[in-house]
Amino acid sequence: MLTRIAVLVSGGGTNLQALIDARARGDLPHGELVLVVSSKEGVYALERAEKAGIPTAVVSRKALGGDQEAFESALTALLEEYGVELIILAGFLSILSGAFTRRYENRILNIHPALIPSFCGKGMYGLKVHEAALACGVKVTGATVHYVNEVPDGGQILLQKAVEVLPGDTPETLQRRVMEQAEWLLLPRAAEQEARRIFEEKEHHHD
Ligand code: GRF
């Protein structure tokens, strides 16, 4: 049985789209995208999932009165209901507690739009990451896929890809290049690597 993957989103969903396109191209043979969960209503990532025929759900901490435990128990119930074996954070902006990440140790991937340990950690997401890179005057940045643990952007690094910073880059032009040349390549590659690892682990258990 293919590895059952849930993708957690909060915004535009371009990384989700990269996973959907990879699956359609046959580049995710060991995984199946079974669920997309958004932390917010009405984000375009949900439309991308619906167009791809993937079941969707919204679990909003705000709607749950800001209660982290209620948020995580609702999320966990959904993941269990769908038999999810691998969780991919793709532009997901909600914090996950140590209790949650330990439950899914080495089963949660995140894509960060910089070369960790640069420009990462609490509050470093979206355009802020690229603003910091430009403010530093780095000539090279990139993206990182890593396991998620209780430290923001702290888990074991799985894949990285470097991207040039060009003269005249704005945070927007740099973000676009990092997405096109790094994020949208690395995330599907990491998803297939991990889906295959989990698939083969399950195979050995049956032997
Ligand atoms: C982007 O900043 C991306 O670098 C990071 O999350 C943000 C939104 O991504 N991973 P997406 O378009 O919602 O996938």
C-alpha cells in the first residue's frame, strides 16, 4: 500500500501544487496525497486540492478559541481518520508542539525558503526570510527540507539547494526564484524519498 500523505497548508499552495504536479508526472510513485488540511478558511491552496480531487479540511486554532491543545487534537483526529503516515508542511504557518512532533517523529517534513541555519527560526517565514537575506547582502541563498521537531526549523536537514541572489533582487523576485529553482524541486524529491522509506519499512514488517 502506498504511503498515505497529508499536506498542511496556510496560503497560496504553490508547494502543494508542486507535489500534485509531481504525482501527476509519476515522480511520486510511493506516495498518495490523501488529505490537504489548511489552518485558514478560503486560501487558494484549498482550491488547488479540490481541483486535484484531494479531500480537504480546515482546522483553525482561532476558530477553536486559540487553544493549542484543541487545535492539535482536531488535527490528530483527522490524520488518524485518513490513516496518514507522512505529513508535509507546505507553507503551513501554525506552530506544532513538541507533543505533536514527537508523536510523528521523522514523519513530518517542512520546506524552509533559506539554507538552514541561515535566516530561520521563530517568526522567519514568507517574505521576511528573503528580506533578511537581502539585508545581509548574501550572494547565495536557497531552500531546505528538514524533519520537523519542537524547535522552529530545528529538525534534521534532509535536502538543500542553493539559489543565486541577483543584483536588483527584491524580496518578491528572490522569493519567486527560490520557489522555482529550489522549493518546487526539493519538496517532491523529499516526499518521494520519505514515502519510499516508509513504504519499504512497512514491506519489511510484513516479511
Ligand atoms: C513561501 O514563502 C514558501 O517559501 C514557504 O511558504 C510560503 C508559501 O508557500 N514554504 P506556498 O505557496 O503556500 O506553498
